[in-house]
Amino acid sequence: MSLFSAEARPAGITDLAGLLCGPGRLERFGAGDTARFDVPLPFDGRERALAALAGARGVTLAPGASGLRSAFRRDLAPLARSWCTGNGHKQVPSGFQLDGAALRLWVLAAGVADLRGGHLLLLDPQAPWTHGPLIAAATRAGLPPARVAAGEHGAPGPALRLHGARRMARLTELVGPAPGTIGPSDWPRFHGRPAA
């Protein structure tokens, strides 16, 4: 098992940064001492698995207007401070490290197989300035991606595309097995053997 895989360390609230890599947002309240998640779900049937992963990190996600939403919570404020600018715009923290736990949440919330055997990780279309830093974070994690626009390779929005034997082997190693409620076609799969 990789030191960076989803099961390499105990679940923690900082893992929920994976929801922010995709279209998910943190909304701060008042003086910013509380925050809540708002997680759009572009793909059906993932609510239960995503709520279970968040619940394992002590955060309850319930149905909201466009997906899942948490209550305003004090323990989300540090994450919001690192992922939001002073005026509330989403930002990727400097030097953000994408590990297996955060990647597993990103894949579950906003990942889908592409048309050619790779995997797409949707980005936030309302925060295009986050796309470059997320490419850098994925590359540091051993997953150098291609950025694709909506419609390319079946992407419903801007996305990072991971493809090729080496990248898909690394992705499946990091995210671990699919949650029981997710169909195998919705989860990253490795077909073949990476070149030595």
C-alpha cells in the first residue's frame, strides 16, 4: 500500500479538501468562524457513499438544493480559511498536497470514466483560476493530467483527464476500491500493466 493511498492513515476532516478540488464549495458565515460545505453532484447515485465518507470524518452531509450540504460548523473554519480568499473566492492553498484520501473524495464527488479508458476529474467551472494549481497538485502526486474542456472525451464540464497505464495504475492504487454503492464503471479501473 502506498504511503499516500486512501487507507494509509486515519480519516480526518482535512481529507474533505477533495470535495473542493471539484465543484464543491465552502461558504463562511458571519465573521468566518463557521463554514459549511455545498457539494453539487453532477452524477446520480453517489449521495449515500459520499455522505458515508464525510460521516467517517465527522461531518454530516444532507440533501441540499443542488447536491449535498453540511450545517455551518466551527471545525470547518480552518479549511475554509485555507481554501477561500478574504472575499470568499475559492483558492487552492499554496503547496497543496493531493493524497489518496482527498483524491478518493474528489473521484466520488466528481469523477467519471472517459470514453477511451481513462478517468475524468471534474473541476469547478466557476473557479477557473484553481485549475492550474490542481494540475500541479495532481502532477506532484504522480498523476500528471491533461486539462480538457466540456465535451472533450465526454466531459460534462472542465476536467482533468488521467489516462495511460502508469497513471491509471497510480490512480487506482491511491483511491482504493470502489465504495459498495458505486458501479464499477464509475470508479477508476486499471486495465493492463504499466511499462517498466
